[in-house]
Amino acid sequence: MTKRVEKKYLTEDERKILKLYHAATSVSFYRFNESMSDAKAFVGIWGSPQIINSPNDRVLISAGTFENGKSVSAIASIEAGGTK
């Protein structure tokens, strides 16, 4: 880890999430029915969001793969009429 964590100790839930992450080949994080600004903020944590439009849905996604082959994605669906 190149960035120092400000928290001195992790909670039990945070330790479980890290354990799952290390055991997985890929991980995805989702949020549903968000405003456009909240979706951009969430997906932007991982990287530059791409907008994907379909007839029934609009989502923002950011994904990447590490050198070790593990992939991570952040996905947020936009609420109906969520253009802010």
C-alpha cells in the first residue's frame, strides 16, 4: 500500500472486506438509483466514469485491471430523470 491509512485500526467488517478482496479475482462496487452528481462522485473514487445508455437504464462505470490480473469496477445506476 503506497498511501498511509489515517485510521489506526480496521473494524472487523473492514478486515473481512479486505480478506474477500485478496481472495477474489475481481471485485465490483455498486450503488443504485443515484442522482447524476452522486453517481459521478461514487464512480469517480475509482477513476474517470463512462456513461452507458440503454433503452431502460443509464449507468456510470469505471473499471480497471491491476498488473496481477485482478479487476475492480465501480458502477452506479442513475435514477429516472437523474440529470443533475
